[in-house]
Amino acid sequence: MKFKADIDVMPLEALLDPQGKAVTNSMSNLGLPEISGVRIGKHITLFVEAKDKSAAEAKVDEACKKLLCNEIMEYYKFSVNEA
């Protein structure tokens, strides 16, 4: 079976996010002072062949831990659905 995974990788809350800080500061300059606390991360989509959803989730989790996310500085969450 073929599955599609949607993965969100974000910086840990305890760490500084320079990109998010720069965007937050720019919001006032753009006339949007109501917007604050911007955090910048990445969104990844991929397809995986697996016998079932559970096996697909295990493969996506492994990919996140081994390559897609630096768990020292980031956390991730994902969803897997049939493609």
C-alpha cells in the first residue's frame, strides 16, 4: 500500500528562533502589531510503501529520527494517510 506522510518539524520551545524573531519584529513594520511569537519550522511531505498504516508510521518515525529532524534542537509530529 502507498501512504502519504505530512511532517512538521519545529524548533524546541526552549530554544531561540532567529527567523521567527525577525518575522515577529517585521510584523509591526507591516502594520500588523497584533501578530507575535512567530516560530519558523519546516513542512515535509513524502510517500512510503508499507503493508499497513502502522508500518508506514514506523518508517516515517524512523526517517524523522535518522535524517529529517535534529532532536537536540527540534521536535516533529506527523500524520500518515492512504495515498
